[in-house]
Amino acid sequence: MTANQNDVGVFTALLHRLETQRLPRLLELKARVDQGERLSEHDLHFLQEVLADAKSVHPLIAEHPQLDPLASKLTTLYREITEAALANEKAG
């Protein structure tokens, strides 16, 4: 298997996980923090896991600039969630 074929396999798996697991949960958290809810320890652990995964795939994404728009949107979503969650903690 060539490096390019390997990248395609990795991207396929990552996008499937994003579509079926990560993104739905992130959007659910975003809706909750936008309503003023505070995040649970389980939610915070999930966000830490998402951030760790993002850091681990960053070198692969950096090699494929066509993924920059997707990575940027996910980074913005993560930032919006964490900023709202922090504001909710301070208000609570």
C-alpha cells in the first residue's frame, strides 16, 4: 500500500468517525452551552479527547491543504463550545 493509499484509508476512517460520532456530539454540546447549560465531567473529557485526536492528526492534515476549510470549521466550533462553556461556568 502506498503512502497516498494509506492516507485515503486514514481520512476515510477519520471522516466516518467525525460524521457519525464526533460532529453530532459537538453540535449537541454547542446547543446546550448556547442555552446556558454547564458541561459535565463526561462532556469535558469528550472535549479533551477531541482535542487530543486533533493534535495527533494535525501533521497528516497539514500535508493535505484541501482539508484546511474543514479543519478550520471544526476548530471554530471547538472554540465556540469552550468559550460558551467557560462563560456559563463563570455565570453559574
